[in-house]
Amino acid sequence: MSIADRLRFDPAKGTVIRRPPGAGYGHWVGGHKVSHDGDVFALFYRERKPLEVGRGGRCAVAISADGLAFDDVWSASKEELNASSIEVGHPIRHDDGECRLYISYEIAGTATWRIDVLRGPTFDALDTQGRRTVLNPGDYRLPWIKDPVVYRRDDGYRLFAAVPPRAEPTDSGPVRIAGALDATVVADSDDGLVFPQIEYVFEPPRGTSWHGNRARINSVFEVDGQWVATFDGGRTFYDNYEEWAGIAVSDDGVHFTRVAMDDPWVTSPHGSVRYVYGLVHGGAVYFYFEYTTEDGSHELRVSRVAL
């Protein structure tokens, strides 16, 4: 059995964790990441409204004992971050005396996405005002960098992030072929505060397949010695906000290759399943995901796959 088949779950049967702030297309809850510090699950999520009425306006960190039922312990508005819209964030325990939230957002009045870190003694005491930027796109000659996936390691931190692709539109005589939409880079750090370089590790293959022009890694985990990543793919910009879930594998946990599939790995009968985040715990993988509902809104759900 392939790793994709072994890990596949039915999103329609997932447990609903959070519902969106309204009904209909553009009302979403998700943009999430999860960690487990040995005691509790920590979940970040953001709420989003349609573009014309506010975009990503609120985010929160919630805590759970079982990975299924979560209670909010901290929240912030986009105004508190001086943001036009809040995107993905990842809560991580740094040590016994410090918790962190790596968060991406669009700076108000610009089209620039960056990644900041908020710190506090506990997740309910994260210091919004004291945040500092840890990945500034201009430092790498990029227009934006966003959607952090962060892992604590013995020698520091490893962070995956979405960036513009290196593959630009190409010309063939008088014909111009559309370029790709995003790619994933990795950045390592001794302290989780300074990331001196980035490396492209997962890029779109181009073409007209369901995943051909997007390559956003959402999580990285290990199953029986096999490194696995969940990712979002897409064919065109039309797929923005309704990206399609895929699985990739790696020998080193850094450079990933897509598992070939004719169709997305998991879907909703009403649209996409996206931002799939896999967390291995207690002999199972907990998959957290945005799920398109019948009215076009997105719920945040979780499904547990026993190993």
C-alpha cells in the first residue's frame, strides 16, 4: 500500500473544531498549524471574511488535551498587528519559560507578506506589541514570504515557508506561457530568531495538472522512517482559496517529491480540502484541514488516522 493510500482519510467524517464567522463563499476558518509539547496540543487558526468586508481579521491560539476539543486562550485582530489580512501562524513551545507564535500577515497599506514571531511565558500571554520580524522578504530579494511551518530541533529551528516561484512566464516565439504561482523554501536557525538563508526545496512542475503550478508545503512528519509532507497544489490563479491537497515524500525531510496522483489526495464533495496539517501523536496521525462546506464557506476539521 502506498503512503498516500495508507494515510488517506474521509474529510466529510472529520470532527468540526471551528466554524467560520459567516455563511457563504469567503467566510473561512483555518490557516492553521498545530504543535504538541508533551502535555497539550496548541492550535493556531485565523478567521476570514470576504475580501470586500475585511479579509483575515482575527486569529487565535487554542489549547486541547486530546487534539479534538480546543479552548481559545489568546486572540488578536489585524489592527493589533498593523495588518491588512492575517494568514498562517504556527504556535511552538520554545522551552519551559517561553512560548512562541510564528505568524504571517500582509502589512497594512502594502502588498507585502512577512513572518513575525510573538513570544510570551505561556500561549495565553503572547506579546503582540513586542513581535519581531524573523523573515523579511526584502532580505532575500522576494516580494513576499508567508505561511510558516515551524519545527523545534535539538540544534535549533527548521522553518518551511511559501514564496514566489523561480519559474517565471516563458516565451516560445510569439507565445507566452503562464508562470507558476508559489513554491516552498526551508530556512534553518540556531535560535529561531535569525534565519540567514533560504533554500528552494519544493517547486511546481508546471503544466495543466491539478497541482502543476502550486507547491505550498503545509506539514512535515515521519511515519515508520519515511518523511512525508502534505502540500497544496493548484492549476491556475482561479484555484486561489480552493487549492487541492497532495502528498510528497523525502529521504532527508527537506527535499520533497510529489506522489503521483491523477486527482487530489482528499477533497470535499463541495470543493477543496486545503492546509492539511499532519501531526503524529499516540500511534496516529491527526490531520487538521480546511473543509469546503455546501454553502461555500470553510470549516476547520480534524481526522485521526491510526498507524
